[in-house]
Amino acid sequence: MRDLRNEMEELQNNRVEVDSITRAEIKAKELENSLRAEERNKMVLTNTISKLEKKIHELTEQMEEEHKISTEQREL
């Protein structure tokens, strides 16, 4: 009888451990999915920043050219 109780306690302890491991694995998968989503968002934002920096550069050049033309016209 005592052996049966010990075996039952051991099985219950193992079940608790398995449940804990399962919960930890689920949490790890959730975190991995969250990380992948954040990496995708970062890539999108990085691309957007690059496009905006390029546009700023183009507009700055355009503004400088217009300023140069305006200055030349005033000097005439």
C-alpha cells in the first residue's frame, strides 16, 4: 500500500513537472512569435526611414538649387 502511495505521489509530481514544462514551452513559442513580429516591424520601419531620408536629401538638394537660382536672378 505504501509503495502504491509513493508511486502515485511520484506520478503526480511528474505530472506537475510536465505541466510546468509544457507551459514554459508554450510561453517560449509565444515569445518567439512576438520576436519575429517585432523583427518584421523593425524591417518595415528601417525601410521607411531609408525612404524618408532619401526624400529629405532630394528635397534639400532641390531647395539648394532653387535658392541658388533665386540668388542668381536677384544678382541680375
